[in-house]
Amino acid sequence: MNKIYLCAISNILSGSCKEDCSFCTQSSKYKTDIQRYNFKDIKTVVEEAKLARKSKAIGFCLVTSGLGLDEKRKSYMIEALYELNFHDIGLNYIGCNGIAKYEDLCKLKDAGLGSYNHNLETSQNYYKTICTTHDWKSRFDTCLAVKKAGLKLCSGGIFGMGESRDDRDDFIASLRELEPDSVAINFFVPNLALPLKKNTISKTEAKEIVLNIKESLPNSRIMVAGGREQMFENLGEVFESGANSIVIGDYLTTKGEKKDKDINAIEALGLKIAKSCDG
Ligand code: SF4
């Protein structure tokens, strides 16, 4: 393994989503105990980005809850991107703003966006079980539009939501069609307020999934994101399974490991942390 890539997340608009994704604490259909707020002040986002860079992140993901990139989200993103790039912090900016059109993605790219994250979440067939308010195809089409717009694509999903092995195989086959630059692998973290009550995979299966994805997508960066702390004993296990990227700091609505602890653990393993997105 050459280098480890670190990515940080900023939840810039949290909760109150009208969709019913049964794994998501940000859906307004479920009474989850999360923080809810409207667009975060851009000055705060700039400070968070500076802190992320100090913590050796090279990617900084700006996430909005909600179905997709509407006019309000697009305007906010463009303003935030101009401000972030003005400060020349040295990060690759990633948009994660839901279903999006090619034309709007081009506008974000013109404003300085480098990548767009949009997860397929699971197989096309199983998606109907976990979400009834929008379809999987709109997710796949958004990923295609990301590539067409010339942005780097980060796509992946969540394992342990009750999907079968066939669903996982179908899901990974769809990711192969997309060939994302980066694959984000999450493991379901249960919350009693959600319809999905438990994570249905074992720790051994989690390692097998990462390895399978690494082998299926040899040219993609493999990121283990949410659920890492629950499914892996330590970072050595994560990287031995084939991942070369992690989220540093907190996730959208759940706590992550302390940043210093992760950085020290990576260095103790004798691994180098990437200084830029390209290496
Ligand atoms: S659309 Fe996004 S924010 Fe809304 S419930 Fe689904 S995953 Fe959560």
C-alpha cells in the first residue's frame, strides 16, 4: 500500500429531509436525536476546512441533507466554494448534495468543486425496500452526470441494512459500471428511532466486503467511512482489508474517532498520509 488518504466531512445543512430512507437519521419521518440546523455560516465552514487540513485531510466534503441540489443549495455551494478557494487551504472540495443535474454540476465545477459524492447505497432491487420516496435510477443517473461534468466521482453505500449476498453482488456490479474514483463504504449504525433496527453483518463479513470491493475495483480509492469504529477493532484491520482511505473526525450525525488517535495509529503502522489528492 502506498499512501492513506484522509477526508473530512462538514454537515452544512442537517436534518429535516422529507425523504424516507430508512437508514438515515436526517429524515424528518423519524424522531432521531440529532442536531438540526439550516445552512451553516460560511465563515464557520472555512474554519472547519482549515482545521481539517491541519489534521492532514486532503478532501473536505460539504454535505446537505435533502433530496437534491436545488437552487438554494446550489447558490450556497457556489458561494462557499468561492470563499474556500479564496483562502487557498489546499483541499479538494467534494459536494454531497443529493440528486443533481449535469448543468448544475458543471456550475459547481466552475466554482472550484473537485469531486461529487453520491452513493448508490445498495442494489437497485433492494433500494425499494429501504426508500419509497425516490428511486435508485435517479441516483445512478446522478453518478453518470458527475462523470460527464468532469468531476471526480465518489460513490458507494451502506452495508448491513438487511440486504442479501445477491444484493451486495448486484450493488458492487453497479459500482463497477460506474468505476468511481473513490468508493465510500459505510456500515449501518443502528439508531432505535429508525425503522432499521440492527446491523445485519458480522465483523468478518465487513472485512470480506472491503476486500471484495478492492478486488472488484482495483483502480478506485477505497474509503471506509461510517461504521468503521463499530466494525473494525483498529485501523490495521481496515487497511489490511484493502482500504486506503478513511474519514477523519466526526461523521454526519455520529461521532468518529479522535483525529490525533487515527493519525498516530496510521504513522505507527508505518504508513504515509497523502499530502494531496493526486498522491
Ligand atoms: S435523501 Fe439523503 S438526507 Fe434525505 S433521508 Fe435519504 S439519505 Fe437522508
